Amino acid sequence: MKTLSYFHYVWCFTSFVVAYPGMGDTMEHVRRSAKAARADSKQLIGDLKTLKDAQLTAIGKDIKAIILDQKTAISTVIDAGAPAGTPDSAACKADLCCVWKWISYDMTARFNGTSGRCTKFARGAVRLGFHDAAVWSNTTSYGGADGSILLTDEISRADNSGLATIADQMKQWYTKYNKYGVSMADLIQMGANIATVVCPLGPRIRSFVGRKDNAKAGPTGLLPGVNDSADKLIKLFQAKTIDPHDLVALVGAHTTSQQHFVDTARDGDPQDSTPGVWDVAFYGETVSTTPPRVFKFASDLALSKDSRAKSEWQAFIGGQAHWNEDYAKAYTRLSLLGVNNINDLKECTKVLPPPRTSFVNQDQKILDLWLQGQYDQLNSMVDDAIMLTGLTST
């Protein structure tokens, strides 16, 4: 009912604005002013803090514009052709992005479930990208998107429980492709972006490579907890140059997930009713009544109610394009924390698969029953709907 009430409110408010000439222009001006104020408050990161515009490469200028909220982080540039050759070939070695095309093939196959939803590997890849990059703050001299989560014992920390499966897979890809100059830091962040667009409705985020690996474990105590207060979360991310608006956009990644360790008695419970789909159901369902199996993190509930985050949380309800745009910008910033050679990065977005702009759950009747607490043995149904062939809801 809260979601319906909110949309009813928006409809009434919009009608009110239209009824009074000039008010629409005024409100649009307010929105533009608020957006401009946010852009002005954005902080530069890495080497972009010290380089003058005249020193920036074309990629450096683009990244600067993205993190200052002046340019979209979503790309429609797609390379639909085959790679120039195998990774060992001279033709492939002559093209920086050729090896990444092969990596994209491997990742896409692993991330796309028979259900059409993205798999546990995709969901893990997004979380792994977060956990490598977010171990950084403006008070530390190291950490960030440097691959250390898999190059050190960092992965064994309690913060990283549940990442073992994707960690093993990522290490296999690293062993396969590192000899071609692929860094673990880039592999992790490219994995997060490929996973995001493989998930139905997910954005196709501009993807850059050239990060340097670090064999030193990142600082501790810099990742959020599922029971954190809104104030703790906001302060934690502000120290990462991420404002409350972008924090709200980032936590929306919970829309694809299933929890396994927060409450082991509810192993496999999703964070909204459309697990494995990159939609905005998470925002509306966090603040409304949901099916029994939907598991809401205390930190998400707290953030959704906080005055610094509530308006944007509500704005994402029903705003798929809005969320995708904001998430892409916010994640671009996150994926470059601790990276001090941003100006030297290269772009390989073209190797990402096309976005999936629509999705129909072929097994929706069974999914609905599962969400109500039935078919407990089918927790993997999010990945493998083919196992449900022949089942009916009656």
C-alpha cells in the first residue's frame, strides 16, 4: 500500500503542477538547480585531483565528466563482431580490447542462467567488485580497486563471507588471462560491469582498464554492515567521496541478490521478489509489504527512512531509467577509488554484451509460490528455471 500511495501522491502532485501555469517551469528549475548543486559538490579522485584539464587524455576528460555528474556513464557502443583472433595471435595482441572480448564471452556464459535471470556468479561478481573497491577512504593511503581482495588473504575476512565461489572462478580467469597483461583489479571491475548488464534490465556501464594490482591487503573496517545505521552508512561512504544520493543508487544492487549468511535459517531468501533481475522492485518492496521469503536488510530499511536518502529512494521506485543512469555514474566512481592512474586508463566498453531491456519470468507461477515459502528445495531456481519444467502452480 505504501508504494501505491506514493504513486498516487506523485500523480496528484503532477496534476497540481499542470493546473497552475508557470509552476511546471518553476519545479523544473528547482530540479535543475538541485542537480547542478549536486554536481558542484562532487569530489575528484585519484590523479584527477591534481591534473589540469590541459593534461587530461580524452578518457581522462570523460571519466572526470562522469564522476562530476556532467556526462552519462552508460554506453551504447557495441562491438558485435568476432575477436581479431585468439588471445595468442598477433592480431589479438595488437588490439588492447581483443583479450577482453574473450573474457566477456567467458563471463557472459557463466553469468547468464538458464532461467534468463543472472546467476549466483553474476551476483557474486557485482558484490566482489564492491568489496575490492570500497576498501578505501580519504583517510587511507592505499586500498581500493586494486585486486587485493583476491591477491592477498583479504577474501578470508568475515566481511567477505559468501564470496568464495566467485573468488575461485575469478582466480581461474586470472590464471587463464593474466599472461596477456590482464590485471586482477581490472578483471574484478570488468566482471562487475559485465554481470550488471547480463542481469535483465541492467545498464551497460562504460568500462575502463589499466588499473594496477596491489599485493598488500587493504585496510579493515571500511565495508558496510547489514545492521549499520543510516548515519554510519552515510558517513562511511562520504569518506569514500560517495554522497547519500549515490549511496542509495549503489545499494539498489541488492535487487538481484539472495542472502545466505545474515540469517542461515532463511538461506537463499532474496532481497526483493524478482531475484536475478536488475529492476527497481527492491526500492518499493523495502518500504512496503512483501512476500514472506523477501529478506530485508536492517541497513536498507534504515537508509530508506533517513531524511538524507529518503527522497532519492522514493524517486527510484518505478524509475528504472533514472536508477540505471545514477547507478552507472555511482559505480564508475566506486570502481576507480584508490586508482591513481585514471588519466592513463583505456576504454573497452565495446566488448560488453548488449543490454537486455525486457524480461518475462517464464516460471513466474512457481516463483510466486516459492516466495510464499513453498518449494524450499528450489533455492537455485533463480539460476536454473529449467529444473521446473513440468511443474505447475495448481
